[in-house]
Amino acid sequence: MTEQLRTSTRDLEELRELVAAWLRGRVGAGASVSELSRPSGNGMSSETLFFTATWSEGTTRCVARLAPAAEAVPVFPAYDLRAQFEVMRLAREKAGIPAPRTLWFEPDPAPLGTPFFVMERADGEVPPDVMPYTFGGWLHDAPPEDRRRLQDASVGIVAALHGTAYTPEEVAALGRPGLRAHVEEQRAYYEWAHGKLRIPVLERAFDWLESHWPRDPGPDVLCWGDARIGNLMFQDFTPVAVLDWEMAAVGPRELDLSWMIFLHRWFQDITTSADLPGMPDFMRPDDVCQKYRELTGYEARDMDFYEMYAALRHGIIMARVWQRRIHFGEQPMPDDPDDLVLHRATIEDLLTR
């Protein structure tokens, strides 16, 4: 991914006035809001707004997450912002994970035209998606020992989340637990995202999963869902904020591990296709799983299955994102629908195993 993708059709100045009016209703008539801005390097789904809020208790740098407007052709069929808000609070309070401190959840769509929540904004560096961090920059250019420190700390975030017990009531909003439920939900998502359009390489991947189903998927844990370093903020190669919880679920540990590994592979493949070296020694499957085992005592299993599943899940998302670009006139519809999947060659290679 080398171009900024459109994620909103809303006007920032109009939104600023609406946010300010909403905040005054929350904390008092003297509240004010700075100019709004959007992130430029990461994010394709929910709309994200940066602003500074000032009221009687002081000044706070804030981030608001909004469900996208219908005309923006949303990536996902539903945006349960309450569930995201609560799972961030759980991760911070029970697992000690540096999820941003949550401030307010607004379920009423009236103030901004959609539900939203507000959290504190953290300071740090995020490995960018645009241009991918594998092309260059602070992480790419860091000494190997610092890259490894960041990698191990990122695995540590996942291990801490998985190692914390949650009650069924605390995670009930995340839907049915288990691998079978997760895959069924992905199949329903594929049908929603692409309607009557058939994408053969993705359907072949679904069939492959059924014929390679794990004998024992293992215990279910709270999974971050979008477990990748592009959703982490770092200071001195140490995580200081864990972002983007909209894909959180209850399922096998390997869901997060395989996603973390595959999302780096995706960026690495983009980089090598541009005849650049990238970061081939980073997020290698054996290294990630070994560190996870050291931290938890758990041996990841059936990783070939979960790598295919991660590639399939990412393929559904990216094909939806590409259709959004087509909708906005940013590119034409390809003759072959499989070309909507940027990493179709990777999935085709995995299908031969």
C-alpha cells in the first residue's frame, strides 16, 4: 500500500463545530475544541480525528473514533464502538496493556451523525502503512538489536492480553467464541463486502481451510484482532499505546500470532516486488512463536492453517478497500476479480501446500 486511501467524506470544520457543541453539553459551556485533523500514515476503516479539548479541568489532547458514513463505502458492515471502548478499558485495567485511556462514549448518532468515542492521545512513533515501514524510515534504519527489542515487546503485548482472564460477561459483546464461529463470520463478511461478485482465489482459500481444519484449535482467549505493529505506538522501541480494537474477538491464540506475522510478510512482499530489500529478518514466524512460547509456555500450532486464514482475511479486507477506490474513481475495476486481492500470488502459493 503506497497511496493514502480515502476514509471519510465529512468536512473537518463542520465536524469541529459539532464536536465543540457536543463537548459543551458534556463538560460545560466554557469548553472549546481546536482545529481537527486526520492521521495520514495508517488506518483504512473507522474515521479518526485528532483535536485538543479545553474545559474547566484543563486541556487534553484527544482522539475520536467515528463509524464511517454510509456514503464512504465502509470497510466493515458494522462498527460496534461500545465494544471497542469496553475492550480497550479491559485491556488497560486487567491486562496492564497500554491501551489509550478512554474518556467518553457517545452512542447517540445525533451530535455527529454517527456514534463515536473519545480517548486520550498518546505520544510516540508508529510504523507507517503509507509508505510501508519496510521501505525505509526510523524502524527500517534502526540497529538490529532495537528492531528485535521492538519485535519482542510487540509479541509481549499479545502474550499479556492472552494471559489475562476475562469473564464471559466482559467479552460477550465480541460475539460467539471459537475458531468455527470466527470463520463463519468471515464468510458472512465476504458475502457482505462483495455481494454478487465472486473472487475465486478467496473462495478457494475458504475451501482449503475446510480441508485443513485443525484437529484441536486449542483454548479461546481474548484476541486483539488487528495485532500488528502498525497499530502500536512506540517510544524508544517500547510500546506506549495499543490501537485499533475493532477486530477484537474471542478465539485461538494463533489468530493474533498469525496476523502479526502475515501483515509484516505482506509489507515485505510489496517491498521486494519493488526490488528493495525490506526487512527480511523481522517478524519471522519461528522468532515470533519462540518469543511467545518463552513468555507464555504455549506452543503455537497449526500455523500453516492460520497463515492461510490470515491471508484470506486480509484478502477480503483489501478487496473491499480496492472496491472503495473504484467507487471513488481512484482506479478502474480489473478484468480479473482476483486482481482485487493485492497479494493473490501469496494466497495462490499457500494453496499449493
